[in-house]
Amino acid sequence: GSQFEMLKKLELSEENHRELIAHCKLREIKFLSTAFDLDSISLLKKLGIKIFKIPSGEITNLPYLEKIGKQKSKVILSTGMSTEKEIEKAMKALVKSGTKKSDITILHCTTEYPAPLNEVNLLAMKSLHKKFKTDVGYSDHTQGIEVAIAAAALGASVIEKHFTLDRNMEGPDHKASLEPNELKEMIHCIRNIEIALGVGKKIPSKSELKNISAARKSIHTSREIKSGEKISENDLVMKRPGDGISPMKIKSVLGRKAKRTLPAEYKLTLKDF
């Protein structure tokens, strides 16, 4: 049969939508649906949808973009098959129609099911963020979960991933979709990545502080140094623990005279010279 016949068979009624919305509320999941025409935008508005997701195929559909823009809601814009110029025109249409630029998240996407890894071009997500100064995300049609996890590590604030109850089900999307246990694993990994990303400034972490003394070194004597003897580099060795004089201060120790006889393998202190 035709694509239209297949889609007609899979079409969800308004009642189906209401049932799904009720179930999502019960499960504390944010309900989202994508409109593919103007009437569907009206339906989603009627159903109280707060975020409008624009599929890649509608990015060059000006009447559609203007109607979404007029909703003045949050927008997720998928950009599969698009050039930067096309994305720019779509953004202008949305903003001109009333959507705040800060309410738009741009999703990088490769529109192929499944998408080949050598055509993912994940770094394009970062250049979209740089060019358009919006939040960015990734709409993932690759097989497996690693690319979506990598996107989260690169700064994606939204991940779109198809999932199915069984990959062997009839229809074009199932083969490029995750099964529930894989979706769960992907979300678990992404949540861990979010924690691991941190604040971005290089500072010792709380748990590291206690390890500094054990891991770093201090200035020690390599042999016995007599009282009044000048200290040279050959007299010294850098050894753990790191709670004495730092090896970074060796220049201030060299040439100083020992106040007393210092035994070999001794951890120097500032009082020794």
C-alpha cells in the first residue's frame, strides 16, 4: 500500500490523545506530540500542549511555521536535511510570528532510518549552538544508544529517540528504534553524564582533597646533611607524602645551610635551615 494508507491506519484520534495525556499525567511524563499540518496544530493547542515540536520535514513550510510561531509557546525545531540558511529562515519566521528566540531549542538530526554513523556529524550540534545562540539537542535515528549519550556529553539539552515495544513489529520506524530496556539504559547513562559534566571550572573536587598528601611529594634528604652544610640538589630527593615542603619550592631550599645535622630520608621543614 501507499505511505498515506499506512499512516491512515496508524492515525491517532483526539480521544486517543486524551487517553495518552491522562496516562502520561499518571506516570508523571510530559506529553508531547508532533503536528504535521495546520489542523493538527489547532488540535494540540486545544489539548493544552505547552511545547510544539516541529519535524524536519516542515522546516520549509512557511504557513506551518507561522502558525506555530503564533502560539508563543516553547518550540523544539528538528533540522534533518537542512542547511544553516534554511534553519535561519525558519527561525526568523517563528520569531517574527511571536515566538521568543530563547524559547526555541534546535535539534541536530540526520533524517535516515537507521542513520549511518558516518553521516551523523554530531559536531554540527555545537556549531548550531554557536551560530544561533539557542539551546540545542539531538534527534537520534542511529541504532543503539551511544550517539545519544555522546550528544548529551556535547551539551544537548533535549534528546529525541524512537522506541518501540518490539523491533520486529510491522512498519518503517521499528528497526531504528530502541526497545524499553534499551531506552531505560540510555536515560540512565544520560542522567549519569549530566551529573559528571559538572561546572566546567578546573578545581580539585571534595573527594580529591583528602588524597593530595598521599599522592604528591615533598622535599626529603637523600643522605645525611651535617650541621652548617650547604644544601645542594644531590642532597635532596622528592618523596611521598606531600605534606612537607613542595618540590615546586626547591629553588628556595638550594644553597641554604642546615641548622642541625639532618638524617637521610628525612622530610625537610622550614625550621631546618
